[in-house]
Amino acid sequence: MEWILGRKHGGKRAFTKGDRCVECHGEETETIGQLIVSGESEKELEPNLIPGKRGSIPVTINATHDDEYLYLRFNWADGDHAPVPFVEGGKMDPENPMKLAFMVATDEVEYADRAGCWGTCHADADEMPFAPENQALKDSELAARLDLSAGVTKYLTESRTKIELKGRRGKALGGWDKLKSEGDLTAAMAANQYMDLVRYKSGADEVEDGQIMAERTMHGGQGAEVEASLKAGTWSVVVKRKLKSDQPGDVSIEPGKLYNFGFAIHDDFTNGRYHHVSLGYKLALDDDQAEINAVKQ
Amino acid sequence: MAQAMSAHLALVRVDYGYKYIKQIWFLVPPPCAGRNRCRCIGIFVVGIIFWGGFNTAMEATNSTEFCIGCHEMENNVYQEYKPTIHYSNRTGVRAGCPDCHVPRPWIHKVVRKIKASRELFYWATGKIDTPEKFEEHRLDLAKSVWSAMKTTDSRECRNCHNFESMNPEFQKPRARKQHMNSFETGQTCIDCHKGIAHHNVRDQLTDEELEAIEAPDPKYVREIPKEYLEGLARVEAKEAAMAAEAKAKMKRPLSVLLLR
């Protein structure tokens, strides 16, 4: 987000005004992805190149519902293995050839309406350019309130008192250490300011449900069922999730409303920030205004 | 009778000629007669020669060849410009130095040329005569061009480009969107298109400078040209049809999979 809202991003002004990523980049993710993974982007976006890594993955999403459950099917072609040169054995997460996660949020979350998952990603997250040193995390009094064991995770703008965007006089970008008071965070949760998150790990065949607010937590939701397969070089991931939930951190999906949706794939045994992230889309039930329109059957 | 008529006509013609001269030169000599008339015509001819000479001289300084006559220009900005689209492109139209850096309207052109005479002084004193010195001053040089462009609504870009003849049908969605935004908020070409023909030093601007030079100016808010809207409608219809086609091709009933 610090980059999107920073001086190097040509779309900053329009994004701030309310334009969505897809309006500008929806048709060029392939080009942008290639620029990033090849290190050819003038914006110097990726320092740790993985030779042979594909820049983008075309994914087909089919969606349907039956008034009780939402079904999402993701299809995409598996790619060639591209060993990671800076990891022994070339696989960051040897257990899991593929992980898929998606987020759902209402417009209550700042930037969710236009940015999808990108709104939760910050310059000081783990492995990002301004990630704090381990020692700083250990010494921080926030260690009592946040799980910092794997570094700083995703968080929402609403959870911080300030997020550094300009980085003047060498200030680190981001705002991991500017956590709001517990009272403010509870109030934000109550105001639907969180992003519901479901993640599936292909190796462990495990589904986790959590949410993002002050940090990413991988528990607390109603969960989902996932069936995944890799057949003839094509991944198929079918998610079955109850439309309505009474669990905190879950978004209930009702007819007649547009929800913000984004997903990400950890392709080819990758981990951490080395994933393919979709732009933000709209999800709805029986509404063709939404890019992902779950039609009843 | 016939002779008298023709003499009269000749007189009238000379009279008109004199009036014409008067209009141009604001000379108000007494009505010409005899030798005076010859003098008038003489001044007229000399005037044309000077005028023509002045413009010819001005035009002589208005070519890329003239500009790169100085090695400061030839070795730095010219070399950077050569690989860019303004030098060489699919359609073979080239924008040379003066197309972007010298105003077309005569009065602005003269003003620019007078200002440019200062550059002779810097040339003589060798202000930017090595690549190092050039780099040292590059940001200031760029800033002065950018702010000139900003105050004139990028007049020299618009020597060739203009919104009325811009067709979003041939633009990527990102560009379409950004140009729409620019109509609505009052942005001008240079706001986004910096460093397109020379090394880009936009990054060296401070946050404040950047904000000042890229902030939309309500003066430049313009109506969306009819042609632009028509192009947009065409391309959006085309894309919608393509998307529908792609969707129809990929649709497989999800229920079959789930009921396995």
C-alpha cells in the first residue's frame, strides 16, 4: 500500500480518489507480472528474482450458490517448476505444492472496495523492504498484543494510528508499531472493518479460516470445505462455504449486495510474499454487475 | 475618354497600395507624390527584406540540426532522445527539438528566442560543457521545461497531440482511465508524461515539488471531447462482446463437479 500510495505509482492520485486497480490494470496483469518477475520493471519492484518464474497465472473462477452455500471453483494451469535460487532445494515450502487463499470484505474496510488483498499488504511486512529486525520485534512491547513470531503480517489501515507513506529522513515505511488501542480495535471489528480470509494448503489438505485486522489470524471463522486436484496439468480447487456465518471475523454474504473479493495463489512450493495476488474484484449473488457473480442453481 | 479612365484606375491602385503599406508599417508620411512615392515603395521593399530576413534567421535557429550544433546538446539530450519514440516510430513522423521546445505562435516564439539568447552566454562560459556539469544542472534544466509546460497547458505537446483527435479505442484501459481523469480534474500532458524524450529525473524532485508540479489545475478542466466519448463507447462494446464470448466458451456446469 505504501508503494501504491507513494510517488512512484502513476495511478496514485486516481486510486486515492477512488479508482479501482482493475479499471487500470485489469487487462494488463500479464504484462505487469512479467515486468516484476523478470526484474525489468523500471520501478525496481523485485530484488530477489527467481529464474523462469511466471509473472502471472490466468485463473478461471466459476461461482454458484444454493441459498445456503457459496461454491467457488478456481481453475488454472500448473506451471513448470522454477527452483528458487536463494532457498536450499529450490522449494520454499516443500510440503505444499500449492496454497490458495481468498478474502472477502465489505466496503467498511478502507481500500477494500478498490484494492482487494492489496490493501492489507504493507512495506514492513515479513520479507518486505521495511520489515523490522527480529530483535526489534522481540523487544517491542507489541509482542504481547500481536503474534510477531513470523514477522509482521498483513494488517488494515484502520488498525494503526499512523502509516508512514513518504519515508522522509529515512523513516521506515508502514506502521506495524503504531497499533491502536485495544478499545479502538474492538470497535473496528464491530464495524465490520476486517477482511475474512480462507486458506487452503494442498499438501496438508488443510483449510484454515481467519481474518485480517490488526494482524492476520488463521482461526476464528466458520471454516469451509475445499476439494482440490491436479489433473492433466490443471489445478481445480472447489470451495464450499456457508453464505451466512455468526462467527466473528466472517463476512455473511447476502443477496443484493456487492462484496469485495481477492485471492492469491502460492504456486510451485512458494511461501511468504512470493505469491500471485489478484486485483480486487466484486463478488455478489445473482448480480451480473459483479465480476464474480454466483448464480443460483 | 478611354485614356482618362485608365489613368484614373492606375491612381486608385497606387492609393490602395499606399494604404496597405500604412496599415502594416504604421508609417504616416504625407500622401505620396512623385519621388516620395518611389521612396515609399522603397521602404516597403526594404521592409519585406528585413522582415523576411528576420524570420528566415529565426527559422534557421529553429531546427534540430541547429540545436545540436552545440556539443552540449548533441552529446547529452540528443543521444538520449534518439532511442525514443519521438525520434523514430512506426509512422515515420518525427518531433525534433523545436517541436517540443519552441512555441508555434509567432509572438511566443520571439519571446522564447529572446530568452534563449541567454543560453549563448552559458554556452560561452561553458556552464554545461561536460557530461558531469550537464548532470549537475539536469534537474534544474528539466524543472524549467516542466514548469513552462505546466503554465502553458503543455502547449508544445499540443503542437502535435490533442484530445480531440485522441482515440481511446487504441489505448490501454489504464491510459483511457487516466485521460478521462485528466479531463475531469484538470491535468495537463506534462503532469504524467515527464522524461519521455530524455533521461527521467522526476525521482529527484522533492515531495513538495512533485505535488506542486503534478497537482491538477482547475483551469485545465475540459469537456470530454465528443470524439473521445464515441471511441470509448466503441471499444467498451467491443470488449464486452469479447468477454461474453470468452465466458461462454469457458462455462462448465459447476454442479457436476460438486455432485461427484
